[in-house]
Amino acid sequence: MSGHSKFANIKHKKEKNDAAKGKIFTIIGKEIAVAVKEGGPNPANNFKLATVIAKAKANNMPNDTIERGIKKASGADGAVDYKSITYEGYGPGGTAIIVETLTDNQNRTAANVKSAFTKGNGNVGTPGCVSYMFDNKGQILIDKEECKMSSDDLMMLVLDAGADDFNEEEDSYEILTTPDSFQAVVEALNEAGVETASAEVTMIPQNYVSVTDPETVKYLTRILDLLDEDDDVQAVYHNWDEPEE
């Protein structure tokens, strides 16, 4: 995994999200709606909702926006009935891609995802064809410059809260958890006043693939950009070792 900087990629994603804040808020709003429908409006006894709220706060979503989303989803009318569908496929250069969607029109979403792969010289595979190459983990990234706590104290804090692993990199700290312990670790960091650059339950590649051929990179980037622009797409995971910009 040499040369791969999770934090550089996160910062790149943050910049893209900051330029289109409405997109990330829409994504989280859908997740809130689904979580409330499945487990109720109280995050104290709805783990999925608590996890989405942690993600919302890491993306600087205002508390009143979060609360409005919960109230709307738990109201008499409820929210739009979204269906969660995950697609898996292969991108150019031997890359693996997972696409998580929430949709009110399965035919539209399936056609759009397939089109994105096709336009980038990739193809959608069968369920499970690439997900075995990824681990479902809680991942929390902290900017070293923003963290006043020493690395040793931070490591003890998160391990005591239930984290599985703590990695110190040049510009950041990475904390990995199981999905079940993610919320407890986020809460421990919040209580200690530690600001997170990113906090989400995600799919982390077991190994990264280097793609450097310009033509292949162009097609791979096309797939990822088209998926990113699709309103039905909630998250895209891949094992491309993206170069730092």
C-alpha cells in the first residue's frame, strides 16, 4: 500500500463535498429517513440512526437539519420509501468497485449504474463478486494539526472505547473499529473534544491496485465521476490507489 494516503483522499473528497454540500446533505438525509423507518427516531435505541448522525456531524451538518430530517421521517406521512441496493463490479485496470444506492426507482438506478460502468470500460458483476476484497469497518480520520492530544493519549482513549486499531501516519491518525463499536468510539472522541476529519462505517480494501496508464485512469475516473453525480448513489468504494493531487 506504499504511497497510498487515506487522509489525502479524504481531504480531496471533502473539498469536492464542500463544493457541493447539498449533495452530501441529501445523501445523509436519505440515510436518516431509512434509519428512522427501520428503527425509530431515538438514536439511543436505534444504532443505525446513531451511526448516521455521527456521519452527519463529521460532515458539519447542522443539528437543526438533522432534527428536521428525523421529524420528517417519523411523521405521519413519513418520508419517501427508499430501497437499499448494492451493486458490485469491475473497473478498468483490474479495479474492484462497490456502489451503495438508496432509490425509489430500482429500474432507473440499475440502468444508471450499468451505464456508468459501461462508459468507463467496466462492467457490473454479480452480488459478492468483489465485496470479499473489502472489510466492513468503522474508520475515523483525525488531522494531526487539529488534534491537541498526544498520540499516546489518543491511542489509549480510542482503544479503551473499543477501537480495534490505531495507526499514526505523517499527517493524520486513523482509527479502525467494528461497525458495532463505531458509535462508542465517536462519542468518546466527542467527549474529549477531539475533532474528526472523517467518521463513517465504510468498506476498506484489503489491498490496493495501482493504475497509472493515462487512458485507463481516464476511463476509471469516468466511472467514479458518473457514479458520484448520480443522486441515487449513496457511496462508492474502490481499491484504486488514487494518486495524491
